[in-house]
Amino acid sequence: MASLCPDDLIRQNIELASLPEIVIRLNQAVDDPYSTAKDISDIISEDPALSARLLRIVNSPFYGFPSQIDTISLAVTIVGTQQLRLLALASSTIRQFANLPNQFVTMETFWRHSFSAAVVARAIAKLAKEHDSEHYFIAGLLHDLGSLIIYSTIPTLAKEAINHARRKNCPLYEAERAIIGFDHAIVGSTLLRYWNIPETLVEAVACHHQLGDTGIAGKYKAIAHLANVVADSINPGLLLYRQNLEPDPEAWELLGLESDSLDETLDDIEKEINEAISAFSLHSVA
């Protein structure tokens, strides 16, 4: 078999990997320094379904805004253009991949793990006093998206990698590298780069297993990495098999936190995960 590269998988899934036109335009507008809040609001309002989903999300208990946000223009003002862009991306991605059939994991299981990582990432970001904790939430939510591309495009190799991981008792990403030549983190980051997502989020997804050179996106990488490990530990039943991933101590050091910093927060994490799933109406699209 000819060697593959992550770009090959994206090209083979071009319909699945293509963002809705409304989200593309929203991304372009947010990145345009000459766009106004009204421009952003007008673009979102062109899509009643997306508008309704965003208003439901920002008015959910998960976000806990003190007063009702009943218009997109108000949402832009209160939540901010960058945050709404990310929420639109997340909502659209979930719907796009919600009913993807595959033999390895149900979509409900996949997204519960993803939301677990997202909620944990947001919690770690808040503990580390990082601004824009929702950016970290999105990094956690999308960190395993490359797995769905692999499962749907090269299922035979995906199964070989899973079996290899079980035989060798090694993490799945190591097995993917051995069998496929790259892992799902790289596929996911390639997809996000294709979507013109901020590079910090791309790097966070690419390095959620191993930090590598921390560089400018170091804290994003550290939080995505720790969120993935913690999500695996709090919901081990969601894994294809028990991986026993260990956090990189450098990740905690990079954030200025102790390894037990999350212990008290974890008491309420399941409630927050369920609130997040409800906010994004996961059950209604799965």
C-alpha cells in the first residue's frame, strides 16, 4: 500500500471536512480587522438554525450568564465575536459528524469523551488564570476529531492500530504511528488548519498526547494534554481499551499548577459535562 499522509485523508473526506459556508464567512469576518460587530451579527442571523443553537448555548446553565440573551446582536456584545465564532464552529462540527457511522465507537461515546476533555480544559484554564477559557474548551472538544477521519477513511488500518495497541499494551496514538505512519492528533490538527482555525488551537490538538516544543502555544498544548489524560481517567469506560495515559509533569509546571490542583474541581465535573452536552443538544443530533 502506498504511504499515506494526513492531507490524503482530508482530501478523501472533502465533503465531511468542509465547513458550512456560513461558518467560513463568519471566520473570515472575525479575522477581518474592518468587520464590525453588526457585520458578525448579520452573518449569523442569516442562518436561523445556527442562530437558535448559539442562543440556546449561551443561555444554558453551562454558561450561566445572569440575564437572558435573546438576540444575536446582544450575544455578540456580551459573549464576543471570537467566542461566538468558536461556538459556531463547535456546534456545526458536532452536527456534521454526529451521525457518522463507524464500527469502532458510537458518536454518543465519542462526544461524551470530547465534552469531558472540553470541560476539564476550561476548568484547568480557569485555575491557571488564563484568559479566554472558552478557547481551551474548544481545543478539548475537538482534540480527537482526527480519529473520526481515520475511522471513516481507512477503517482496516484503524482496526489494525487498535489491535496493535491491545497486543503491545501501548497508547493508541503510538499504535497509529506504527501502523499508519501518523496519529489522529496530526490528522485533527491538519483538518483544523484546513479550516483556518487559530494556530494556537491547531497546535493544542496536534500535541495533546505529547507537548513537544512548547513554544508560543505552550499553555494551549499543556491544557489540551492534561484535559485528555484527566478525561480518560474520569470516564475510562469510554475508551476503546484502557490506555493508562500518564500526564507530562512539564504540563503542570508550564501552567504553574500542582498535579492535584483539579482534585476539588473534579467533584462537580460530571454535572458540568452533562450541562455542556445539554447546551450543545448532543442527544438531539446523535
